[in-house]
Amino acid sequence: MHQYTKPLFFACRSWSVRRIYIALPFLLLLVLSGLLINNTATAQEKGVHFEHGLSWAQVQAKAKAENKYIFVDCFTTWCGPCRYMRTEIFPQEEMGAYFNDKFVNIEVQLDTTAKDNDQVKSWYADAHAIMTQYSIRAFPTYLIFSPDGHALHRIVGAGSVQSFIGDVRESFDTTKQYYTKLKQFENGRRDSAFLRQFAMQVHDAYDIALGSKVVKAYLAGQPTLLTPAALDLIYLYTSRTTDEYFGFLTKHIAEINGVLGAGKAEDKIRNIFMVEGRILRYNEKRVSDWQNYPKKIAAVLPSHANEIMMRIDIDYYLAKKDWPNFEKTITAYMKQYSKQMNDNEMNSIAWSVFQNCSDASCVSQILDLSSQLKHTTVPAYLDTYANLLYKLGKKDEAIAMEQKAVDASSDDERAGNQSTLDKMKKGEKTWD
């Protein structure tokens, strides 16, 4: 099951590319008959038509001559969501109907590989310039330019046909255009409503350096930082202990809880330590920093240090596929801190075990520890639990649980869950 959401940190569990293998004689027959060529051309005509063989200067000239906007797909070869958009979304007829008469559409590869062809290589300089000028740090990023070549809008992340077209429509709304608002900010616009909304938009666009400037301007105009609106932005732009407002969070825990609710400050600080701690845990050159990390946590959250360290170890052993240490650590963690792990975290861990672990003991242990998931109404959680049951050979229970997932699914989710259910009924594998 795949879920595609924005921003870049997608809720999808895994990415797979469907490949269709055709017997060589049949393939040759299709080519000779012209059917394969005709079908490919038809698919390209129905979907978004991307220009190839043009330089960036020629693209701009073409757009100006035809009075069309420019749509730029900034992608990398390693990016799963990029591939999803290029193979599943852009080829759809509804996308072609919307884009082809309004835009000159181009694809720009922003990484380099040994397999790059001459066309990609010819774009190296322009690709680097685009990536630098527009501070592209997340993929996929989409840029939209006016017919005269001025940047108007920026979109980050994958989406469905309908949601993506909705995002692109904002390119024609001057109150929502990313680069129009950036120019207003650079020209001195400082009203609070504008700054707050733009700070959130910039964060979604993954230009954190710019967003930090916008947040600072917004907070400078507030009589106090202890309001829901101000704290929302502080939370949004504080993800490391080295960030500007981390010290503010640690010094005002009680006041923040009074505004946002009991435990909200501790939850945010804990999450920051978790993210930072994971980086330390993986860095073999910073062993001493990792060893001293409990003291750093205890200085701010005295009662959380052991819990956070164990939680980071769980993720570490999971990523390393060290199943004995993973099983030992997560079992000990759940006995002491089960209330600290919410359904979404448990779902993510359980799915990773399902996909990667062939140890029946470990899968069985996770099934027991994640039993909370079967009592929810969230299709993704029900699907995870059903798959764990299925991998352990509990086919009937798995089918019943997966049927619940299908019944609870939205239109976007139903096809994926139904496919899983069909595989279970046929006795086919549901894992990679």
C-alpha cells in the first residue's frame, strides 16, 4: 500500500516500480507491425508532453513565442516520488489536457550519474544554476515561470492528479504565487498575516534558510512569543538543538504547556532530541558525542533520557536489520514506555519488520506489541496488522483484517488494499 502526501517526507511505506516483461519474439512482432510505436505515441499524446532536445534558453524562447508558461520538473534519478509522478501521474490524460495547452513542459535532472546521456549532460550547467538560484533541497520540486521567463510559483512533493492540478492552478493566483510573495517580502512587506502564511508556505517549499528570515520578521512584530500562532511557527522551524529558538523552548516549558496544553513542550523537545540522536547514532566518528548524549538530554528533560536513548536504538537496530538486538530492545522499551509510542510510530516500525524480517519470532513479537493497531479505524494500520498476520501464516485472520482495511479505505487507498486482499486470498506473497 502506498500513500503519497506533501511535503517531501512522504507517508508511503515503500516504493516499487512495476516492470512488464514481454517475450522478445512478441516484442519484435509489435515493433514490426508498428503497434508498439503507435501505442507509445498515443500514451505520450494523452499525458503531459515534455520537450526534449532544447536548451534552457530555447525553452524560454519557445514559451515566449507561443505565449505559454513554463513547467519545470526538477527531479533526481534516486527519488522514488519523482519516479511515481513521472510514470504514474504525468502520463494520465487529465494531466495532458490541463498542461499541454498552457505550458512548455521540461524535465531537468539535478543529480549526475554514469548513465547520463548527452541530453542530460548538455543540461548540467543549467541544471546546477537552477538548483542553486532557486535553493532546491527537496525532490521532486516543480517550478513555474511566466511566458516572459519570470519565476512565479514553486511546488514540492508528489500528489494525485486532482491535488497536483489544484496546486498548479495557484500559479495563476497572485495572492498565492510563491515568488510573487517572495518579492513582496524582499520589498519590505511585513504585515503579520502575510508573514505567518508565507513562513508556512516557505517551509512546505523546503527553503528553510529563507523561512527562518520570514519567521524572525514575524516574531519581531509580536508582543509575546507565548501565543499559539507564534509557537506554531517556532515549532515548525525548530528541529535541532542548535536552532535559534531551541533555547526558548527549554526555558519556557511550563508557559508553553499553559498555552498549548500539558506535555506539548516536552513532546516537541523530545522529538528534537530523537532526530538529532539518530544522526549521532549512525555517525561512527562521533561515538563520544553519542556516549555523552544522555547527559545532554537529562539537562533539559531529566526523566526522558533513558526512554529517548532506547527509542533511538530501536530505530538503529531496525535499520541495520539486527533482529536479535531489535527484538530485545523493543520488548524492553514497550514494557517500560509503551505509552510513549503512538499508533503512527508503531505502525511504521511494524511495517518495516513485516517487509524486512524473515525471523518468525521477531514478526510474532511485533504482532503482539502492535496489537493496538487492530483496534483503530485507520486503513493503513489495519493493513499493517493484517500483513503481519499473513506473514505468520494466519491467513483467515489476515483476510478478515484486510477486509476491514478495504472497507475503511478512501477512494485513493482502496485499490492498493484490495490488491493486497486479493493476493492473500490467492495465497500470494504480499511483501517484497
